[in-house]
Amino acid sequence: MTKKYDIIIIGAGLSGLLSASLLSKKGLKVCVLEKNITPGGMIQPFKRKGIMQETGMNFFGAYKKGQIQYELFRIFGIEDIEISDIPVFELVTDKKVYKIPNNYYKFYKEISGYFPKEKENILKFIEKIKEINSGLTINNIYDNTNLYNYLGEGAEPFLNGLTTDKELINLLKYNALLCGYDSEKTSLYLYASITGSFMQSAGMFTGGTRQFIDIITRKIILNGGSIFTKKEAVEIVSEGNIIKECICKDGTRYKADKFLSTLHPYILLPLIKSPVLKSFYRKRIMQLPVSKGSFIVNAVMYNKSFPYYKNPKIIQFKAEKSNKSVLFYTPVSGKNGNFARVVKLMTDDSYSEYVKYAESKTGKRADDYTFFVQKKVRKLFNAVNSIIPDFERNTESYYVSTPLTFRDFTGTPYGSSYGLVHNFNSPEKSIIPINTKFKNLFLAGQSINFHGMLGVSVTSLLASSAITGEKIK
Ligand SMILES: Cc1cc2nc3c(=O)[nH]c(=O)nc-3n(C[C@H](O)[C@H](O)[C@H](O)COP(=O)(O)OP(=O)(O)OC[C@H]3O[C@@H](n4cnc5c(N)ncnc54)[C@H](O)[C@@H]3O)c2cc1C
């Protein structure tokens, strides 16, 4: 007999888990369906030779009591999770090492010190970031004014209008990797939301992302929720404008009063055959571009050979045509006393470079693929060696994830890291509402609103509120 739930959530990535935690806490009978063998989605920690490695989520902002991410964690029921503070990011350019404090006041003091002639512009920058973030407080979150005001403005035109000092503009884009920054598309709303959250505080899970997944899945189950893995949704069946059930690849069927999809819209739309979704709507969504992918190297350091760095570094190096950034940090979870056991390197990467290998699967790639990947690793290592001379000498082994790895493990279309891109030049086309043409189907996940811990948390809260009919605070 098919069991009926209050709500079926499709996808156990960050969005599915946060929403399931909140909705089960609210007393709803929740069922999460996940196609992979483990929950986490883009957050995929893995163990090699007994040592935990991180892919996906690195840091998040505004996590301190009273700040927005803390309040969201509280609402999701996970405010007790242990977080380590990151007081400062370091931007290493060929000119200088800049310290960028994760605090509005300290940010102003430090950055004005580097650019004394730009004090006024730095202040204007902070004021604008604060203004946009005023919409991201727990009391204002249900008001979309800032979203609609700033989704049609570009981050790049804003920065270029602020100052002519290229070095300062470069510094203000220090978190470009975490924003999935694209100078031609990234909206001021996205850039300011993420930057503003880091200018309040920054942190990472002390026990790594594994700790986060373990705690949140335990809470969902304790609240009476169910998480089923190896359940790939292959069809979402409707009658008129009501969704009836979700059919999985193994033939199992799941019924509920309401459904929440956290899938990438490219994956979701083909699952719904109903003519309720018009072809022009399908076409519009399927034509939205996806963000870039990531190239990640997890380097395992010889035991007690390499210092643990509290401050993550963003190293800029010259690539073929432009500057490229690589994020370098030592996760707390890989700490061994004052030493780091693991170093994570991350840079952005384009799927277009992998098209030649697109038909292959992990573990069965063409011979020249290894060579191709090694060349990329070499470039990253050279960039890191130039500022941290002991890095490679102390590296015992390393593991690489490319956009193809992400595509194969997480199912993300074209190995994209941050889902669909919302282009500030055509904001009306980029907006995908939480409510759909189906009365009982809701959308969440990183392609709706914006990506990352903050973007996904906000959307998961708004979707959960739409489902319960209550403005949850
Ligand atoms: C390399 C990298 C680094 C990042 N760093 C940061 C960072 O430092 N800070 C930050 O805030 N954010 C970061 N992010 C972004 C953040 O991790 C994502 O925005 C977030 O995890 C996305 O969650 P999601 O639930 O929207 O999507 P997903 O995690 O993609 O979840 C979707 C889930 O649906 C499942 N699924 C797909 N198809 C089906 C199907 N047919 N049936 C059932 N299940 C299905 C997938 O397996 C997946 O588990 C990073 C992302 C990447 C890739």
C-alpha cells in the first residue's frame, strides 16, 4: 500500500534538508526522496585513507547571534551546530597581501588604510551593501522590495561607478569565487547579499560539512521525518493543476498533499509531462544559462608538517587571458593540533573545456583526461607554491574534482556549481517563483532566488512558509 505524506521533498541537498528539518519540526509528516546513496547534494564530504575531504560548501556569513544566518539556523532547528569563526580573509595579489576583515567596522578601517584616498567611496560601498542587506533580516525577509530593486542592477556597473581605482575594485571582488561572479551577469542583489553576509561575520562548520549533514538528518528523523536515498524521481504525476504522486526509477510511488522540488529546474521540468506547464515557460527556463563549475584539489599533507592557517587565502594568479583566483584554506575538520592534515584549493572552471570528455563517466575517462587534469593541477600548485613555498613539498597525496565529477556525483547540469544564473540585464526572465501553476507544488533550491548557504536558507524558509501558510519567524 502506498503511504501518504503531508509533504514530499524531492532532493536531499542543502535545500531539501533545511526544508525537511523545518517542516518536520512544524509537525508535518515529511518524506525526502534522494537519488544518490547519501544526502548532501552539492555538499559531498568524502573519506580517503581515513581522512575526511571536503567538496562543496566552504564558508558562510552572518552566522553570529542576531545575524541572519544564525536566525535561519534557529528556525531550521540547527542553531546548536558548532561553527568556527573566520575573522579575516586574505587576498594575495602580485602587489600585496590584503587582509579583509569579516566585520563592517573593521573592514572600513583596514581597507581605508590600504586606500586612504578612497575613504569616502569605501564608506559609500559599505552603506549600499548595508542597505541591500536590510532586506535580509528575519523581520524583513517576507518583503521582496530589495530583491526587485537590485536584481536589475549589475554588480560590475555599481563597482565601476564607485571608483576608478582598479586595485580597489579588484579587492572588493575578493569573494568572486563564492558569488560565481560574472561581470556581465551578476546582479547587485546577489553580490551584495553574499558580500554583506561576510561583512557581518564568517564561519565554517567545526566538524566539517559531514557534521552538518549528520546533525540535520538526525533531527529530521527525530522529528518523525523520513529520508529515502537511491530514490530517483523519474515522473511527477498530476491531475489538472494538482500533483498526485512522484514515481521513482525503481517503480515505487510516493503520494502527498504537497510537493516541494529542490531540483535544478533543468532536471525538474522533464519530469512533469502535464500541459499545465506551457511550452514557452519550459523553453524560457531551459534557456537560462548555468553558472560555471569548480575545480577542486584536496591535498593531504604529511602528518604534522604543514601549519594550520586560520585565515583563508584567495590567491590571484595570471591565467592565459586574465587573472584567475584560487581559494586556499585549511578546514578546521582537517586540523591536527597546530597542523593542517588537509588543504583545500578551489578555482572556477568551465564545462566547455570538458566537452571532449562529456560522454565518459568517473573512473572510466579517456587516457588523455588524466594529462589534461594534471596540467590544471600544475597551474594551481605553481600559484600556491609562489606564496606558500612549503606547500607542495609537504603534500603527501591529493584528490581532484572537476565539473565532470560534480556532474556525475551530484547530477548538476554541466557540472555547474551554483545552478541557474540570474542575469541582471533581464531580471524578469530570471525570476522563478516559489509557487507554481500547480496548487500543491512549490520550488526551492539554489536556482530559485540565489545560491549558497544564505540564498538556499532564505528560499527554503520562504518555500516552507508558503507550504504551511504561515510566515515562519
Ligand atoms: C565547489 C562548491 C563550493 C561551494 N562553496 C560554497 C561556500 O563556500 N559557501 C556557500 O554558501 N555556498 C557554497 N557553495 C554553494 C552551495 O553548496 C549550494 O548553493 C547548495 O549546496 C545547493 O543546495 P541545493 O539543495 O539547492 O542543491 P543540490 O545540493 O544540488 O541538491 C539537489 C539534490 O537533488 C538530488 N536529485 C537530483 N535529481 C534528482 C531526482 N531526479 N530525484 C531525486 N533526487 C534528485 C541531488 O542528488 C541533490 O542531492 C558551493 C558549491 C560548490 C559546488
